[in-house]
Amino acid sequence: MDTLSRYKILTITHKSTPLKNIGNFVLPNLDTPALFAAKIQALKKALQLEELMYMATCNRIVFFCVTDQLLDHQFINRFQTIVYPNLELDLDASALGFIGEHAINHLLEVAASTDSLVIGEREILRQIRNAYDRCLAAKTTGDSIRIAIRLAIETAKKVYSNTRIGEKPVSVVSLAIRQLIAKNPPKEARFLIVGAGQTNTLVGKFLLKYGFTNFTVFNRTLSNAQQLATMLNCKASTLDELPNYQGGFDILIACTGATEEVITTTIYDRIIQNQDKKILIDLAIPNNIEASIEQQFNADYIEIDGLKELVNENLAFREKEVTKAHAIIHKQVSSFKAHYKARQVELALKDVPQQIKAIKHHAIGNVFKSEVAELDANTQELIERMMAYMEKRCIAIPIQVAKENIAGISSVKKIRMGKVSEVVLNND
Ligand SMILES: NC(=O)c1ccc[n+]([C@@H]2O[C@H](COP(=O)([O-])OP(=O)(O)OC[C@H]3O[C@@H](n4cnc5c(N)ncnc54)[C@H](OP(=O)(O)O)[C@@H]3O)[C@@H](O)[C@H]2O)c1
């Protein structure tokens, strides 16, 4: 049995399905910590998982689980029924499954960004930390996910400091801006920015760097809109006011965490002002700009899905570094196996000290109480010291023996990774 076999990952990524589909797998309406906690706790319970972490980024959805259940067809079907009851897409065909050490290996690859759409982008580490913190706050994670995430962060840092993978930093945002610049927009172009999160803040920094000056920001929460507007030296408004915006624009950049369209055809029609060609940039997954706008109106459209060519260029530059990163990851996974086993023993033995202490107290206070009472004070004190010495030694022995045994244990069975339907065959 694989030491790490209780770790399972079910993931929908840019490698398993077209990017456009990924948005369909984002769990909707998890906006507040309370909504998020309620949903994730309900899923964990319904799926009968010991631990669960959920993460959604622009190129992947990850369900990181700890469970003894097999990742088989029955599980996947139940997963789809519980998690995506209304989704027409087939989870089995759209997802990848990873089990045991392959799950850990995949987690480390994600963290080190060797599995990212844009290899070498560091944003993923922030996203992993955020996703973990949210799930920790929701109390759906435990010790197993905690130590795996710690390993993932440590490994990502090792990869970044020992390879050139993060050199000439790139990101989905930087590639989108490159595509925009290739269209030669005039410096005085009017930007309408919808959303004021981390991604649009990064967008704003790039636009300032390229010398653009004319911005308007709309965001659900005014205070966040104002923060970005301060950086861009422009006006901020709430999203509710967008349909009445009369200021016009040349370039619209939409990027919010909304799971439904924010720029609908109706809103777009009300705010365009004229029929001049606009540039639309949609960095959200799922997309924020209604798809039919591109066909119905005079517009050039830039979205994550369309960045593939630039992504491939980036990949070629980093290929050698990815090989080095994989070697680091492989080593980390190997040492984690022993660490994990030791941790399980540590947890199993965590009650031993208390139990031994209780035996000592019971012996002195009950079993040998009358005999001890007849002894003089010096002898009583000597017995106390001897018992304390024995207690300490007895606690150390099982832990030491267990650790020595673990050091000699190596993983036995390799479980392949692949499409969920393939993994199923290698599950038992
Ligand atoms: N991080 C990346 O590298 C990256 C790259 C490309 C694309 N993306 C995509 O960009 C989107 C946003 O990511 P982010 O990193 O900017 O997230 P973020 O920092 O958490 O910001 C989320 C933004 O979306 C707004 N928002 C959230 N839910 C909303 C809703 N239901 N209706 C309207 N506005 C809503 C938030 O408004 P409030 O201020 O009111 O909370 C905030 O402006 C996601 O779809 C993500 O997949 C991210």
C-alpha cells in the first residue's frame, strides 16, 4: 500500500479540458467566509471525506482530499451528483485524478508553477495559501493537508531559488497586456476597469508602466474601487452604477470573482456610447463579459484562452528549468513519504505519555498505596524519583522504536496518474 494513499486530488485543469470549460466547475456564490465555510463543510460531509481543501484559479479547480475511499467510477459519479448536480459536462472526462504520492507530486508541481498555464508565475503560491487559509478557517482541513501544504510552499520556494524558472517574471496578466500593447492603443485611450482585486491591481500597474493615464474603475465594493482608483489617479464607482455610466471607453478590462456575467449585452449596449471599435479584455474564469458581445458589437477580444501562443513561447524559454524543478520535486516527495509515516506514528502515540503518567499515579496512589505509606520519607522520595525516571524512559522507547522502523520503510506500490477513468483501474 502506498504510504500516502489517503491523499487524493480531483482536478479540472487547462491540461484536462479546454480553458473555457474550467469556469463551469467553479463553485458559485462562495463570496463571504460564512458562505464558503457552509458550502465546503457540506461537501466534505456529503462526500464523507476526512479532510477537504478547494481551490479555484484561472487555470484549475482543485479538490484536495484525504480519504480512504477509492477514487473509482462510483466515487466520481457520487462526486458529480453532490458537487455539480446541474452541470451538463462530464466530470469523469474533464478531470484528472491523482492518488497517493502522485497527488503530493501534483500538489508540489502546482505550487512550483511547473503545471501552470504560464510556467514560472508565482501568483499560484498566493492562491494556494489563500485557499488553504479559507479551508482552515472553515475547519475542513486537518493535519494531513496542513503538512502537505507546508511541504508545497517549502518546495515552491526551493524551486524558485534553485532554478531560473521565475526569471523574467511572467503571468497571465503580463501576457494579456503584451497582447494589448501589440494592438498599439494610443496612450490617451480610455480604460474602463471592472473589478478591483489582485488581478486588476496588477493590470493597473502594467498600464501605468506603459504610460496610459485615462482610467475609470468600477467595483462591487466602493472602498476597494477607491484603492485602485487612487493608484490610477481616477474616479471610482460601484458596480451598481455601471449601467448608467456615460463616460465612454476604448478599452474595457473585466476581472472579478463573479460566477455570472458582469458585462451583459444589455449593460454593454448602454455604456458603449458609439460604434467605434473597442478592445475587450476578460481575465476572469468564468468569463465576466457575455460571449455574444464580441459577435454583436465592433470589438477585439482578449481572454485567457487566447493567450496560448504566448504561453508556448514562455514554455520553450523555461523548459530546461522545468526539468530541474521536477528533480527537486521528486526529492521532496521521497522525503515526505518518511516524514508522513513518522507523523502518523507520532499522532498514534500522542496519548502514550498521558497513559504512562496515569499508570504511575495509579501505582503509587492506589495499588501500592499502603506499602508506600509504611516507608520512611527518604525511601518514598527515592521511589518517586525511580518512577519518574521509568516514566520518562518508557515514553521515549515506543517513539524511538517506531521512528527506527519507519526509517527503513519505503513506498511499495506505484499508482499511475491520468484521466480519472484511467486512475480508476490502478486504484486497488
Ligand atoms: N490571480 C491571478 O493570477 C489571476 C490571473 C488571471 C485571472 N484571474 C481571475 O481573476 C478573477 C479575480 O481574481 P483576483 O485574483 O483579482 O481575485 P481577488 O483579489 O479576490 O478579487 C476579486 C474581485 O472580484 C470582485 N468580486 C468577487 N465576487 C464578485 C461578485 N459576485 N460580483 C461582483 N464582483 C465580485 C471583488 O469585489 P469586492 O472588492 O467587492 O470584493 C474583487 O474586485 C478570478 O476569476 C480569477 O480566476 C486571476
